[in-house]
Amino acid sequence: MSRILVTGAAGFLGSFLCDRLLAEGHEVIGMDNRVSGQTENLDAAFEHDRFSFYEHDVTEFIHVSGELDAVLHLASLASPVFYRDYPIKTLKVGALGTHKTLGLAKEKDATYLFTSTSEVYGDPEVNPQPESYRGNVDPYGPRSCYDESKRYGESLVRAYRDEHDLDVRVARIFNTYGPRMRLDDGRVIPNFMRQALTGEELTIYGDGEQTRSFCYVSDMIDGLVALLESDVQEPVNIGNPDERTINELAEIVLEVTGGESGFTYEELPPQDPQVRWPDITKAREELGWGPDVGLRDGLEQSVEYFEMQLEADI
Ligand code: NAD
Ligand code: UDP
């Protein structure tokens, strides 16, 4: 059994990761300041006496007593809507929060896992994106608070590896979806689900021909655990390489929800990436990992959760 700290534990991925680590018999310490997370996501985790939770802002000094085997840093604002509203908090958690959690991992001699993002590739000029692609990010652009904080975070992780010999992992996560996303998260799948289930038109930004590649949450958690358990110290793309246009996604959401509301086209947010598609050769070869859940299946598995959220909202 290991003793593992998960930051961003009350969020979407963090809470599933806590559940998974607890199911594997580990002791898990969850940490979150609940800026966007919800403690209901941790209801299952709280059932375990091997779970504890601390409400704490990871941009401030972190004190954890006792030993730690791993520090998994997931805390961040992760939705474009949230990071547009809170760019300073976003920069701080990617920069200061990564620094504090790295310092803690160094102090405890723990393995460190950083959840980076496909956004380090910005609006990519190559498609699909391999890890060797260096990206196309505007440092003064509207998404830079997120993109640059994650790029800086990767650099800081690299520095702790080189200067302090810290055992590090870097996951470049591509769009992931599933239960426990907030209805008001603002990312495309919660938006489309909410709209389809309430009979509103689905808001497609731009002409809807931009692409994303959507990974179901259980596949993502398997990938993150495989990375943690590996000895790969270089960044690894984790995502589903099934590239879709947003128009296609909207059609499928209407089909799986039985929605009949149709679509409406709205202005594309500035610098919205035109394509995104992970090259996961490295994850397949070095982690033996690849996704299993197709888009339609994953959406079908998510509908009930979004329906329940809507009922609870009324
Ligand atoms: P999420 O918003 O559901 O969860 C993030 C959690 O971090 C929230 O609970 C929030 O309250 C917490 N948090 C934010 N700032 C904090 C701070 N200063 N101190 C403590 N807690 C703080 O997001 P998610 O989708 O679960 O994403 C988890 C991680 O994965 C993030 O680092 C995100 O950047 C990365 N990621 C996610 C995706 C995706 O599609 N879900 C894609 C790329 C990268
Ligand atoms: N999008 C959309 N309608 C919405 C929300 C998002 O068409 O209601 C588009 C958005 O412009 C982007 C894609 O869906 O092209 C994915 O957006 P999301 O916010 O989920 O995350 P991103 O991949 O941009 O980080």
C-alpha cells in the first residue's frame, strides 16, 4: 500500500482517480480548494477509512505530516469558460501550485505526476500531435493563462527532475468527459448534454468543423495509473485518437439523448484550436495503454448522470 496525495481531488478526474487508488488499496489524501470542484464527487471516497480530505489552496505552502509515496497534481481551472473568468487563479495554480506540490514531493522523496494538457500544443499546425511537436501558443492570447501555466509547469517538473533527481511523470491529457463534470462546466460535452436534455438548441461555436478527440473518463484513469506505475519520465499524450468535428459530436449527443432540439451556430471564441488529435504511439508502446470506450458508448454511459444533475437542479 502506498500513501498518495491527489490535488484537485474534488474535481472530475481527481475524484475518479481517488476512487481508483482507494480500490487498489492505497491510502489517499485528497486536497482541493473547491474553486470549481464539488465534494459530492468524493462521496464514494469518504466511505473508505483510508481516505482523508483537506480543503486547501495549493498555491499556498502545503503541509502534510508523515510519509508520501506519490504526489499527483491535478488541481487547476480546466474549462475554457472558467479560465477565461479567472486567468490569475489559473496562472497561479499552474505555476505556484506546481511549485508547491513539487517542493512537497521533493521533501517526501515521492514520485510526482503532473497533469499537463494538449493545450501545450496550442492551435496545432501538425495533426495528429506527437509529444515531439513543440506547439503553437500565443503567449499574450486569451487562452495563454492556461496554456502557458501548463507549459511553465512542465518546465518546472523537468527542472526538479534534473536538479533534484525527482522521479517525475507528465501526462498530456486530451479532452476527457464523463459523469461528475459540472452542468455549468462550460466544456462542450456538459453544454451539449444539458441543452439536449432540456430541449434547448445545441450551441455550436464557429462552423463546427473544428475537431477534438474525446476520451472517456475510465480510459483516462487507466492511462494515468499506467503512467504513474511506469518509469517514463518524459511527457506522454493520453487521449482517445478518434478525431471528430464538433458538428459530428452534436449529432451523436442528440442521438444518444433522444433530443430533437437541433443546433444553433454562435461565434467561435478567439483562438479556439482548429484541430486536436493525439498521437498515442508512445502511450501504446511504453505504457501498453490505449482507450477502449468509443464515443457513442461513453456518451451513453454519461447520460444518466447528466439527467440526475438536471433533476437535482430543479
Ligand atoms: P476540474 O475542474 O473538474 O478539477 C480541478 C480541481 O482543481 C477542481 O476541483 C478545483 O476546485 C481544484 N483546484 C483549482 N485550483 C485549485 C487550487 N489553487 N488549490 C486547490 N485546488 C484547486 O478539472 P478536471 O477536468 O478534473 O481536470 C483535472 C486536471 O487535468 C487539470 O489539471 C486539468 O488541467 C487537466 N486536464 C483535464 C482535461 C479534461 O479534458 N478533463 C484535459 C486536459 C488537461
Ligand atoms: N464548443 C461548442 N459549443 C459549446 C462549447 C464548446 O461548439 O457549447 C466548442 C469549442 O469552441 C471548441 C470545442 O467545442 O471548439 C471544445 O471546447 P471545450 O470548451 O470543451 O474545450 P477545448 O477543447 O476548447 O479546450
